[in-house]
Amino acid sequence: MEGKLVGRLVEALRRAATVLPADVVAALERARAREEGPARVQLEAILENVALARQKGVPICQDTGTPTFFVRVGTKFPYLEELRAAIPEAVRTATREVPLRPNTVDPFTRKNPGDNTGRFIPYITWELVPGDSAEIHLLPKGGGSENCCKLVMLPPAVGIPGVVEAVVEHIAGCRGLPCPPTVVGVGIGGGADLALKLGKLALLRPVGKRHPEPEAAALEEELEAKINALGVGPMGLGGVTTVLAVHVEYAHRHPASLPVGIVVQCWADRRARVAISPSGEIAVMGD
């Protein structure tokens, strides 16, 4: 089973690197239709790049990101040990075969093992859920957009209006650094570490799919409108599309703190998903 898992995970890593999900492509096409001048030229170049990557089976961007996994596994899933071993092996194999750019560097020695693994990498979040199946979300996270992520610890008295102000101000300051139009995940509440993780989890949602709770969905709409009104535009060259979407996730917080995790994903919002049944059937999907 482990060999089969490695093979399908390599397939998912390849897909994530070379095929942009349909919801992201559609959002980029809508952005192109409403832009003009340099902004439209940039989006046309982006969409041409996306098409060529898919046709030729090559990575969408030279920065193939840090391999990041979110695993929701049933408490009765029968292949947990095999899956635990298969993920890093799949990363090593995909680095050779896709190929993926080796992006893991020791912060002390600066040595690169050359296979996208290392201490705590690939980065895996495990979540136990009821049932006997497993679902793996892959999120290759590029360095440029990761550099624009931020944790803000707000005084609770500012409330949601303070959250809006902090997020908009931060994205305005990033300008073109994260290769807009971006997708922004905003994690609210929990603690410092959880807020950032919630922001990254929010990126797993298809572009533009609203949070199921009306208050969070309304916040997403407000943030999108205010960020797009900044005029940063595609690649920071001006325009009406600075973000393709803002996705919000939240957790209950301590009364004395209001953590906000702002997680920025570049226009190459690469994702893939793997579903494993208790009988060992494995399905690879593009989002």
C-alpha cells in the first residue's frame, strides 16, 4: 500500500505544480475581462503561462514552493502508518521526477538536502476526524507570497473593524511583492500560531467560495472590496484586481487578545487533493 500511496501522491504533487485549478483560472479570466492597459497585459501573460504549463506538463512557476500538507484522517483509517511514511517519500520522488525546485535550506548551515525535505519539512498538519477514510490537501507555498504573511496581535477592543483595517493596511504595504492578484487567507482568533494556521487553511477553499456563516462571508466581501479599491492591481502595476478572493476562518479567542493571521498566496494558487477510501482506493483531484 505504501508504494501505491507514494505513486498517487507524486501524481498529486505533479498536478499541483503544473495544472492551476479551474476555479483559479476562471477568476483570472474574469479579472482579465475587467482590466485594461498594463494590468490586462499582465493577466494575459499569466493566463498564457498557465496554458503552456498545462500543455507541456512543466511547473507553472520556477518557485515550486514549500511542500505543505493538510491531512484529515479518520480515527479508524487502516493505512495511517503507510501514509505517514509515504508523504516525505513522495516529496523526494516528485522533486526528482516533476521536477520540483529544491527549496528546503538549513537556517544555520544554509545547506540544501536537494529533495525538498528537512527538519519539520514537508510541513504536515494532521487532523483526526470520525470515520475510516483520509483526505490530503496539498498546498505548494511560494516564498515570495510567504514573505508577505503576517501575524497581528490586536487589542480586543478594536473588534472586526480593527481586523479590516489591519488586513487592508498590510496588503497595501505589500504592493506587488506577492505577485498579485493574490488570494488572501485571514485567520481570526485562537492563539498566535493558530491564527496563521487558520489563514493557511482558508486557502484550501476554492477561490470565491464563501464561508458558510453569514458574518464571516460578509467580512470576506468587505475585505475584497476594500483591498481591490487600493489600486495595486496585477503585479503591482495598477488596476482594479489586487485580490482574486479573501477567505476568512476563525476560532474562539482569549478575552485579552485578538490574533489575526494574514496569509497571502500569489496568483498561482496551486492546490491538489487526494482522497483515500478504507478499501485502499485513491483518487487524485485538482483542488
